[in-house]
Amino acid sequence: MSCFLAGLFIHCFISLHSQPLQPSAAYPQYWEYQGETILLLGGSDEDNLFQMPGVREHLDTLAMSGGNYVRCTMSSRDEGNVWPFYFDSTKGQYDLNRWSDVYWQRFSDFLQWTNERDIVVQVEVWATFDFYRANWDVNPFNPANNTNYSFQRSELPDTVATHPIFTDNNFFTSIPSHRNNTPVLNFQQKFVDKLLSYSLQYDHVLYCMDNETSVTASWGAFWADYIKKRAREEGKEVYCTEMWDPWDLNHIMHRESFDHPEIYGFVEISQNNHHTGQTHWANGLAQIERLKKLGNLRPVTNVKIYGADGGRHGGGDKDAMEKFCRAILFGSSSARFHRPTSGIGLNAKARNTIKSLRMATDKVDFFELAPLDLLEERDENEAYLRGESGYQHLIYFTNGGEVSLPESGSWHIEWLDIETASWLDMKTVEADAGLKLTCPGQGMWLVVITKS
């Protein structure tokens, strides 16, 4: 029995017990899974999580914190990782016609364990940085490292000394509309088919074509189209996106995914997380508003929240926590803390932030809310509001503070300390000329305000 036929049998069994991940019918800006609109919150200590020792326990920790979202690059560049192909020790080279049992067993187990915990997986098919510099030197696709094609036949380089932004590896020009390099394309197809033989057994997987790519749009579109068609051949519908390198979401490269819902069923905006404060909020909000105006509204994801004390990207831990909270309030369908040292992964601060967002959003009809510019006496980056006038509000304070909300009547007010994920006692307040909201102290707070 072929991998795809075996996968189809298992998929049919699973489908009897689940409703697949898809954009929400009622709230297309968000995801729906098991028949319910959901908010995706996550964090992890690795990107290629399936290759991490102790991953099952890591997933348990995430789930216990209220998390349900992880990233999965199909990468092999870290210590202890294996590559997807069989290594022939007698020849000292890989055979691209054969598979590494360890690599694919790790991936299979990972998909099973995330499925059991209702954790959505965002797969990145081509781990961009595996194909450049020192990583390319040991990559099985490098002709020096396999028995399947030569440098001359594959037109691939033996070394790539430059950063991926310069796109100096012909590996990403193999598709028919570019070089039509069939020797390489043949094995690329086999790799994707192998990946799908596992992932299409499940209904909780999203697909991102690349990581911070600078190659032409045709590459990502080709693989997105291929993956979606292979899924349909198995009776499934899947959703793809692309992750571009520019930090500016208004860069024209981002429009190749933003403006093409026929190719990309969701939009990945993690590069916005290189920005901070009010700019971070305004950029994310503007892109969602643009999608609405164009009639292309669909889920916007943030699979990489940057920032960690002493890290390489963004500010410190607090900066990461701010970005996570702002992303959810401006309307992102997901947020995940990036791995250390570029992010805080799943440390105690990450866990309490995830837990706090889950606790607060569960207190309101979150998907009925929208970002509102109603706060008065507000300083820049002091507080952010997502609410429904006259009914319910959720406000995030970045570091204490005091604002006014022009609502009158009787209101229940509940304060949540994000750093400890703990509630203060609920109070009922009568307001004649607006609500004065003063944080109980410094630090990060969420306040839930509901009409009594």
C-alpha cells in the first residue's frame, strides 16, 4: 500500500471524529477547529520542535498553560538533528531516494502528539537557512553530499557564502517557470510528498512555504498550489501562506501573499514583530484593515514573536510580552513566542502571558470585539482597547497607568496580573460620566469590563 493510500485510510478514520481546521465561517479573521472559532496562542523553545528531545513534555507544558499553537520548520541545522534522507555510511553520502527513519518517525510522533492535545501546527516546508552558508555545506541536497546528481547536472553550487537575502542558491529556481531543473525538482517533490504523507493524516496543520524568504513569488506560489492540489486528491482542504523577509509590511513583496487569497488562505506577518510600541500596533491593525477593504479578510498569523533579554532580535522579555498581547488585541488570529535567544520560548513569563490571554479572552465574547480608539487621557503605548461599545471591553496596559473610557452605567471590572496570571477580586462600578481605570500597580495588566 502506498504512503498516500495508507494516509488516506487513516485520515478517513480521523475525520469521523473531528472537524478540520479552517477559517471561521462566522469570523473569517480567525480559525475554526472542531466546529468552534478558536484563538491560537503558543510558544516553544525550538522551531523544528519535532527534533527537540523531550518534545512530548514540552507540549504538555504548553497545553497546561492554555497554549494551542506551535511552529514546525522542517529544519535539520541544529545539534542533535537528523536530515530527512538516508545516509550511506559506506559512501559517506546521502541517497535522496531513501529516507531517514529517525527524521520521519520524529515528525510522525510530533503530529500525533499535537493532534492529541489539540495543538495547531504551522509547518514551514523549506527551512530557508538550511540552504545557505555552513548549513548548505552539510545539506543532503548539496551535490557534494549525495549520490543522485552532479554539480553540472543539478546546476547547484558547492558553497553559498552569502546570506539568504541575496538568493544565491539555485535550489530555489528549480520550478518549471524558472530554470525547470528537473533533477533537483524531482527530489524536492519527493520530499514534499513524503511530508504530506504524514501531515495529511491530520486536520490540525497549516503550511508556510518558507522562512523569511527573498526569492521570487513564483517559488512559493508553485509549492502552495502543489500542496493544495495534493490535499484535494486526498479529499482534504488545506491552507498555505508565505513568510517574506522585509520588516515593513507595506513592502511590495508582502502583497504577493496579502493580495492573493486564491493562493494563500492566510497571511503571516511575523516580521512586523521587529517593530515595537505604537508602531507595532498601528502596522498590524493597518494590514487587517487593508484586507477588509480589499475583500480579502482571512486569518493573520504571528508565528514568531521576537524579543528576549540579551537576545539578538527585538527588545527584552517585556518587549516580547507586549508584542504578544498587542497582536491578539489588534486582531491577529495567532501569536507564538519565538525560540530563545530571539524570543522567550516557553519560559515562565511566556507561560503566564499565554495563560493570562486565555483567561481574559475566555471572560468575554472575544470574537465579537474590535479594536476601538475610545481611551481618553492615554499616553503613547500605555494601553490598548478591544471592545464592543456599551457591552464589553478588554484593555491591555503595558506598564501600569490610568485611562478613561467613555461608558456610563453599571459595570463589572476584573483586573488580571499578567506576570502572575492571577485575578484580583471583581468590583462593580457605577459610572455617570465615564469609567476611570487605574491599574492596581506597575507591570502588565489586562482588565475585563462587562456591563452588569
